Amino acid sequence: MANLKIKKLSSKKQHVNWHEAAACAVQIDLRDYNHLLEFFTEYPLGKKGYYRIDLLLIKKLSYQPIPKNIANIFTTFNLFEIKGLGSSINTDCYYKTIGYACFLIEQSGKTNQYVNSDISLSFLCLHYPQKLIKHLTQKRHLIVEKSAPGVYHIINEIFLTQIIVTRELSPDDTLYLRCLTDNLYDSALVGRLADDCSCHTDQNIYIRYLDQITTANNIRKGDTAMVCEGLLNLFGTSSEEIISRTREEEAAFYQPKIDELSSQINYLQNLLIQNNIPFNLE
């Protein structure tokens, strides 16, 4: 098993990008079938792109099954709604995502090009959504069927639909999704994760995933925050290095946009001055 160590970090609260970690986990757990899938995060929906789905998986060969616990319902377009560590799937979120699926059909621009059987919905969360399940079974009389540990199919919904509860998943099938938690105390589970990650130290997606997992498990114990920093050490990096690199990437992404906006504002200012129109940004 890969050597792990617990390192003391600052108790300062850090942000966990749960969506990024979950999107990475889905892609990693489905890595044996990546040749059949295309992954799109924050995919814009609707003709004007006002709405976004957390993760869209396009299955290139819709007729070819993917024998994975989370992929049994996959069809051509597979939408994932991801909930964070402290969030749950409620009825508003559930029906909003159904609406997003309708937007996806609408934006095709061609009448009857897609039907509901071309789309599947997956709701990814840490905890079992009891209130939502009660609503679906008692108010709408739908059937909720447990197809595998942590995977619940909603039978007779308008779209193929499932709820994935990460804390209930089997690590044998979906190790990375199973480890999406802020309570990663199981040493055997951490060991399995470390062993697998050690085989992929050249792939950035694993580093991005582990960065969020170590941040999520930066749990306060008295005055000390503890985290499995050894996972990141497998990649010859550290939390501090990742934070520095992230800041550099953000600067590289946003600075050109800021410069372009400043140029547009200067152009507008000069144009208004030439036409004797008052200009004041305050």
C-alpha cells in the first residue's frame, strides 16, 4: 500500500469545490469507457445559454451498454446534477433538472430530433434524500428501485432517472465517488485510493480530485486541522503548490478578459466625450 502520512495544516477554513471533485470522480470511475463518452462540465442549456448543467456526458454509441453501477441507465445525453457536502436534493432541484433536460431538447433546433428516451438524469449527493423520495413515492406514485448499493432508479419518470448516494456506493465499482466525503477516516479505503492514484501520477485529473478531497477532510480536531496530505505527496506536490498553481491559472484566464473590458470601457468613454455626453463610472 502506498505510504501515507497525516500532516498538520492551518485550521483556516478552505473552500471545497465539490462540483469539480465529483466531475473528476465520475470521469475517473468511468475511465475504462472513456472512449465511448464525452464529458462537458458546466454545460450551457437553452437557446441563450442562461442555464447550466453541472456535468453532461454524451454517449457516442447509445446502443452499447456500459456495465457500471452508475451507468446502467445511460443513453445518448446524460445530465448530472451535483449537490455539495452540506446540500441535499429537494423537489425544487429535482424539477429544475427535469426542466434543464427539456431545454436540451429545445436547443437542438429541430422538431422531434430528440425524445425523452435520449436523455438520462443523474442526481449525485452525499446523503439519501428522504423528503424527495417520500414526495416521489407518495405524491406522484413513482417507484424507487435500488439497483445497486447507493444507486436508486426512479421508475416511470418522464426521463430515465437515478439518484446516486455516494456514501452508500461500493468502492469496488466506484472508488472515487465513494471517497467523495469530508469524513474519510477508513484507513483501508484511503489505502485503496492511494494505491490506485499512485498508478496515475502523470494525470492532472487525479491531482484536481485529490486537492478537493484533502481540503474536504481538513477536519478540525480541537485546535488542529488534520488532512491526508500524503495522498498529494504521491504526486510530488502539496496543497500549497496546488493553491499557487491555481492562482496562476486564474490570473492567466481572467486577466485577458479584464484587459478587454478595460479597453471597451476606454473606447466608450472617448466616444461619449467626443459627443459631449457626461461619463461617470461612480
